[in-house]
Amino acid sequence: MTDMIEKCMSLSEQLEMIHSCIQSKTPLSQALQERGYNYDNLRYCSYENEKSADRSIIAQRIEDQPVFSDNIPAISFFSGAGGLDIGFAMAGFKTIAAIEFERLFCDTLRKNDPEKLVIGPPDYSGDVSHHDEIAALLKTKVGITRGFDGVFHGGPPCQPFSIASNQRFNKSGDNFKRKGFEDAEKGNLLFDYLWYIREFMPRGFLIENVGGLLELDGDGRVSNALNELKNLGYSISVPQVINAAFYGVPQNRNRCIILGVRGPVVPVLPLADSVPTPCWSVFERSLDGAKNHITREHNAESIERYMKLEYGCRDHLGRVDRLDPMLPSKTVIAGGTKGGGRSHLHPYYPRTLSVRECARLQTFPDSYEFVGSVARQFTQVGNAVPPLLAYKLALSLKEALKNNE
């Protein structure tokens, strides 16, 4: 970290340049370029307690995990940018088809795995609520039948149950309240997913969603649906909200996880770490040649505000937070499907994060490339399940399959 700060300009030069840009209305990006600098040469006023920080815990990288080759077939529902697919592939599953509704997400899936069948635009709707269409494709294109000797995994869209998603709106508006199952567009996609499980009876399945799913199950719809699967012979783990930061992911991200397998032995979720994973090591890795690393060109007024923030503090005008490197990052936000989420502020440079930096907080491998506009790349990254978390959940599901053979 010391090396990173040493390349920054002095505070006096930085303030002089910022004030000059504000007075002359010169773009800060232009002034930086004229002086041979970029936004990573800017600095905060304070790096308090950095020298005494404990750097013994390093964020795990998905690239460093053991890769298994069991080739257990899997179908991916609500595939998004492929976070679950990556983790399951490394854990020994072969995703033979990915079902996704959003065209751009499908393009990212095809970009990174051209051989995988992607059931989505432009060739198919990718809409899991169209039971007849998707089931027919799974039978004809993929060749699966009832009693599928593989697993399903998926995270139905979580916006109707998400606190963060709805807090983007004014508190007095109808959109601020989480609609849950009342959301006409996405509130019942979980039950569509469960329909496919009942229809094809895979050996096992994984359900991922935000913790709000359980909070809004006041009438027991989820519990009743899971009981139906138990009556069909599935053993199902108790729905549990876990924080990815306790599974090697350098980010606070709470998710509800449910594992199910055909057989009498109930799946067990992976053990959590005793302490959460800080994010400091993510920001000290080189970005030379990294894909999807384009940083925003902030104006001088924004940088003047950002540079005064202490670790963990928020700029309320821009609604962005300076990350504390000794803690897990705050949750990487997706935003809506028609725009990108707000990225957080870099802990060492007073600027927002790039897509690649957010992808590293999500534990995507650096080789994985996101397509589309930068705003939509943020959406894809923020919507994803962290591949490292997916990997550890997939290993637990695989163990449960073995225990029920």
C-alpha cells in the first residue's frame, strides 16, 4: 500500500489543481493529463491507522482453488453473468445449458464459454415462466428427462425481496417498499424454478436469493413449496442466510441458501470462517492489462469532496462510500437492468471503482470478460453470485450427492 500512495501527488499540488479547475471550469481529466497524471495519482487527505493495520488475512482468489473433473451434469437457471456457473464448473460440475432472459447477459455467457448452450435471446426467450417452451427445449435440445442425473442451480431475481434494490427510490413512493411475491414481473420466479425441479426431479438443486426472501414469507408459501419437494423424496437444508465475507469473499453479501438432494441425508452447508475477509489485498494486485478496467472521469468538485472522507465514510451527495481496506467491502450493487449500479470509492484513491475492481470483490477470475456498456457491465457484476461462494456451495452439494448414492 505504501508504494501505491508514494506515486500520488502531494496534497498541496492536488488542491491547487482542483481549485484551478473549479475556477477555470477546466475538466479535471484534462488537467491531470497535462501534468502527466491520471486518477490513480490522486490521494485522500488521510490514511489513518494504515501502518498498524493487520494484513494477515488475504482474500481468496477463485483462480487459486483446486479444480475437480467429476463432470456431474448441471442446468443453470437465471444464469446472469455466470457466477454460479464458474463456481460449479471448478467444483466438478458441467453446466450443459444456461437459461437466461437478458440478452446482454447471454452475450457475456457466450463470450466466455462459446461451447455452452445458452437458452436465451436472440434464439430463445430464456423466460422460465414459459414452462412449456423451456421444458421442451430442455428435453429436445439438452436431452434431459424426469429423474435427471444431475443438478439444477439458480438464483431467481431478487429485486422484489431486496432492501438495497428498493432503497434506490424515495421513501414516500410505492417502489420503496419491497413487493416480494406481489411483484407481478419477478415475485413468483422462485416458484417457476421449483416447477422445473418437480418436473425433472434432478438429483440435487441449489436455490440462492437475498435474505429478504425469508422475511417476506409470512404466509409460508416458500415453506409449503419446499415441503412439496420433501414429499417427493428430497432432503432439504434449512433455509439459511449466510454472509459471503465468512467464506473467503472480500465483501459483505448476505444471501439465503437452500440445498436439496434426492435421498435421506440432509445437505450440510460449508463451514463459515471465524472472521470475515477484508478487501485490502484486492486493491494491491496489479491491474496492468486487466479487462473491463475503465475508471470514471470525475469532476474536480467531486474529487474535492471525496478526498476528505475517512475510511468507511459516505459522500451523501454522490451516495458513495470510501471502502475500509481492513474490512470486507460493502455489497457490490447491481442497479436496475436498464442501468448500472453505483460502485463504491476506492480505499486508496478518491475515485469510484472500475468494473474489474468490482469483479475482483465478487471473486470473478481476471480472465472473465463482461460485454456491453460500462453501466451494464456493473449491472452484470452486481447481480452475480460470487464464484468463490458458488464453488464452496457446489462442493457441499457434491458431498451431499455422494452421501445419498
